[in-house]
Amino acid sequence: MLNIALDTTLVTTFNPRSLLYLFDMIGIVACSVSGTILAKHKNFDVFGCLLVSIVTAIGGGTVRDVILDRHPLFWMIDMSYLTVITIASITMQIFFNPNSRRVDKFLKLTDTIGLSAFTLIGIKVADSMGANVPVALLLGVITIIVGGIIRDMICNEIPLVLQQEIYISAALAGGILYFALYNLGVAVWVADICTMSAIFSIRILAIRYDWQFPSLEWRR
């Protein structure tokens, strides 16, 4: 029988009964669905769709934890992550029509939900590991963008975050709001919900009204 000793001082996991764990799972499901939608639309097979959904859901969190030297990795000690990803991906593959005219809208909606949840999770994990505010904001952004970038590259798409869309700025705005509310002494659960709501609202409004950052161009 194989015995594996874990240094528990280096492991920071969420209590399955906590609100934060629920937010994390919401992000996992949303990113799994967004990865599966795009892969299915590109005619990937069952395992191809599952692979894309996995890297989309846990890619950013994995890079974040490696940077923070936070190990073992969260999805290696809590099998709920891979289980939820698999169930969400297979369910979408069975019931989702890749030729639907609503593919783009649904993809952006699930991506926005993932953006809201994972930015908050990334910030709180970094903060719990002693990172300062700018680094915590950066790691919050990394938590959400890395998986999306890998997903888009595998599916031969231009990564969303490299386009002119309001995406990273929405995450940063939400992160700044989180720390502002925290310093004002607002209850943690209120700050969490306000942060996610702000990120979600900014992103949805940007999609609805086609808000974009202009590209920089030197005109003579």
C-alpha cells in the first residue's frame, strides 16, 4: 500500500460547506461548459472536448498555485474538481447543439460567469498566502485568463483576452472593489458577492453595448 505524506502547512483548501467553495464550483462548471461548447463547435471528439474543458477549468488555478508555491495542487487533493468537470463536459456534449445560432452568446455568458468566480477565488487565494494587493490582483487575472488562452489556442481561435474586449479590466475593477470593501470593514460574504456582481455586470454590459478599448495608433 502506497503511503503519501503531505505537508499540510502548504495546502490551503476550501471547506466544502463554505460559500467560497460554492463560488469555486460555479466557476469550474462555467469554464468547463465554455471549453466544451467551443470544442464541440470545432467538432472535437468526446475526449478532445473533455481535455479542453479540463484545461479551461483548472489551467489558470494551476499556474496561480505554481507561482505561489501552493501545493499539492487543489485538484489533486479534492477529486470533486475533476468529477464536476467531467460531468459538466459530458452533459454538454450530449445535450448541446454545436450548430445552434446561440453558440457565441452562450459561450460569452459562461465565460463571464467563470470570469466573475475565478477572479474572486484567485484574489482570495493570493491574499491568504500573504501576497500584496497588486500581486493578488495579478494572480486573480491569471486564474481566469490562462485557461481561456489555452482553450482558444487548442481550438485555433484568437484568445479573447488579446482582443479589444472589456475583459481583464472588468476583473481588475472587481478586484479593486473587493479590497476597498475589505478595508472598509464590510462583511466578507458581502464583499465577495459585490465583487462577483460587479465583474459580471461590467462584462455583460460590455458585451451588450459592444464596449471596447481602442487600439493605440500613432497618427502623423
